[in-house]
Amino acid sequence: MCATLSGPAGTPAPTRRALIGGAAATVLACPARAGTAPRVVVVGAGFGGATAARYLARGGAAVSLVEASPTYVACPFSNEVVAGLRGIEAQTFGYDGLGRAGLTLLRATASAVDPDARRVSLADGASLPYDRLILSPGIDLRFDAVPGYDAQAVTAMPHAWKAGAQTVLLARQLAALPEGGTVVLSAPANPYRCPPGPYERASLIAHFLKTRKPRAKLILLDAKDTFSKQKLFEEAWATLYPDVLEHVPLSSGGQVTAVDPAAMVVRTDFAEYKADVACIIPPQRAGRIAVLAGCADRSGWCPIDPVTFESQRVAGIHVIGDAAVAGAMPKSAFSANAQGKVCAQAVLDLLAGRAPQTPKLINTCYSLVAPGYGISIAGVFHPANGLLADVPGAGGTSPLGAPAAQRAQEAAQGEDWYRTITRDAFG
Amino acid sequence: MIRARRARLAAALAVLGANAAPAAEPPPAEIRPPAGAASCTGCHAAGAAMGALDGRPESEIAGALAAFRSGERPATIMNRIARGFDEAESRAIAAWFAGRGTP
């Protein structure tokens, strides 16, 4: 039995079928290094977990990466899929590159964590011992937050906030929108995955309506009065979509208080909106395994140490990406990738008995308000008062009133960023 | 000197990466990426318009960061990022990438 992969008494270790690609040989060969290389288990192979696992393997750790899905469907640029500007295949990444990265990729669901015994249980009965555990589970949607919006409602009213089938469904519904129809899109209160995402989605749906569905309208119901890149979005909306997009902020009654998926009705305290297409982005929490591991607090998110990303609640477990409370650092793919690398280095340091260095992390986030019209926000972050705080004087958004050439340049840079970061994460 | 150490380390890691041998000592502390460097490769890679940083001369990277920071060199986004790093941090990042050889 391998040191890195064993079943509890009476249960079999994962079968060869459960292992992906070349990773199988690594495990089954069971190299004679039991007890030597530090064992790190990473749960979740998105932008955070895949990046962390690759960098840990490069640093000499014996890494097991647990992921239930056979492929990854990326959220950045998925609003282009919603608006019919891009196919879902451009968002979809296989894990073959990870299989070649010298780590063990397990296609399995992590179902429990025992932080005292330092073991992760898998749904198939196997268990993985670890010296350090990294959880990068992303988000779960809260189906208890908006009355009427439960797990069944997502067919009639897609969230499309986890890219994949939901993204394609929303794109199809928009394509079938009747002439002069009404689209309702709702944005949640902070914090949630991808702060500018609902506004990019509103922009690109408005572009779709303007070019393909004359006389159709988009109503953006917003549980906030202020949001990321707000002035830039509003500048673009006033120029490009004045007759298409109506933004209803919190102070004008924008918070959705209930939905009726059967009747296609979205309610606020002040009004009732009959929708032909409704996209509800509900409030969120850390992915389930982080909650089961005890890493989430009452907010539903996971407080972490800003130097090592170790959970403030459970020793030996690190949380990165959208699930973490990273202070000023937004929940973005760029953040998750940057955190994955910093966390991997910190874990290597801790396992080697070295003090981790104080990090600095960067976030960059591009949004598209129309084809060829990109805007961005950037930030530099460092640990301060137990959180990741903005480095004073750095960061900020693209300028208002910039020439079209600069917007086009940022749109192209966003495309380049996407190609680069997906390669950095998935190989 | 650093380059030689890195080469030896890379050889060691290549073996470890294949999980084919007992783990040796983990990478020595002095070759850890300096603060901020890990984030750069989120954008900077071969094939992207932003270009890779690996193997570029230290003076070129440090000079570019200084020019972005002062606003002397026009930029879409690097002006906002470079202001998050002082001269010493910028030099450390530049030395790190310069020492990584060509991609």
C-alpha cells in the first residue's frame, strides 16, 4: 500500500479507473519513498488548486490533487459565451497537463476531512493522509438566500455563475428571446465570486440585445449601490446601451426579495418584473468541503493567515481562491492563481521547517463591455493587520474617457491574459 | 553562481517531479521567489503580448518597473502595478527573472 494513497480498514484503495491518465502509473508503481517526501493533498483543480498543485510538485512535494470533474470550465470570458460571442469549448480545459506535472490526480469527491488525524476521506471510501492540506473548492451557491430560488429553479432561471451547462443554457435562452422581450439579471451583495462579473454580463447581454434583438430590454437588479469599475461601466453604458440597459441599484429598490420560476417573475420590495429570460446570481459561500472541514466561519467564507493562507480555524489546512477571506483581494481567477503560487511556496517552507516569506500578491481583472472594448482593475496586496490589504498608492482602474485604441488594447490584453493564466494553471 | 545552483536544483527537481526517487532536501531558501514575483507569470509568458520575463536582463526589468512607476513609460496597467513595489523589491524581482534563463 502506498504511503500517499491508502484505504481505511476494510475499504479498497481507489481503483485504477478512478485515477486519471498517466497519474495511475505513478501511484500504482508505489515508489520506494514512503515517509520521505512531504505529502500534500490539494482539493479542487480550478485556477487556485491546479496552480498550487503544479508548483508544489515542482518544489518536490508528493502531491495528490483531488477533483471530481473530468474537465474544467473556466468562468473568465464565459460572459462572452452567454452573449453568443464565443463557444463553450474555448472555456473548457482537460487535465492531461496536470497528469504530466509529476503529481497524482485523483478523479474523486472529497467528502470529509479529519484535521486531527490529517486525513481526507473520499466519497468512494478511500482516505488520503496529508502533512498539509490545501482546499481550493471555489463557491457553492446559496439556495436558501432568495425565496423561490432553490436548486430546481436554475433551469428556468439560470445563474450561470459556475461555468458549464448553466452558461450554455443561458446563452440558448437569450438566443430564443422573443422580439421586444425582457431580460432580468440580478447581482448579489458583496462578497461573491468575480465582483465586476455581473456588470460585464449586463454589458455583453445589452450588446447582444442591441445587435440581435431590437426593442428588447435588460433590467439589472442590483443588491448594491456601488460596485467594481462602476464609473467605467456607467460611462460605457451611457454611450453604448442607453436605450437597452436599465440599472436598478439597491437604493432604488434593486434587491431581489423573491422569485417565482414557474411564472418567470422576479420580485423586489417595490416592484414585480415579468421576465422572458431571468438570470439570478444568488449569494454564495465557500465550497462545501471547506465548510465540512470546519474552515468557514458564520459568514460562510474561510478566514486565513495572509502570509501562508493557513486557515485561522483549522491547523494544517490552507484555503485559497474564492473560498478564502482574502481581505482587499477580490475573488478572481487571477487572485486564485497568485494565491496558489504563494501558498505552494509557504507550504514547501513550512514542511521544510523554514519561515515563510511575507508575500506581495497582484490581481488584474479585465472586463469586456463590448467586443473590442476592454476595461481593467488591478491591485497589489500585502499582509496588514491579519488581512491582505491594498498596498497604498498602487492599483486602480483604467482611466475614464480613454481613447478607443486603449479600450481595444485592453480587450486584446484580456485575451492574452486568459491564454497565459490557463496555461499556468492547467499546463 | 546562482545559475549553476539553479541548474543543479532543476535537475534534482526533475527527478522529484517524476516521483521516482526519495525526496532530497527541499529547495534552498535563497532561491525562493521574492515578494510579488509569483504573480507576474499570471500574464507574462511566451506567446503573450506581454512577453515572458524569464532570462531578460535584470537592468531591463528593473528599468521598466522604475519607468512604469514614475509614469515616464506609458502603460495600460503596469503603471498601476509597478507603484506597488519599491526600488529594492523591483530589483529583487528583476534579478529573480533574469536568473531563470530563457524560457
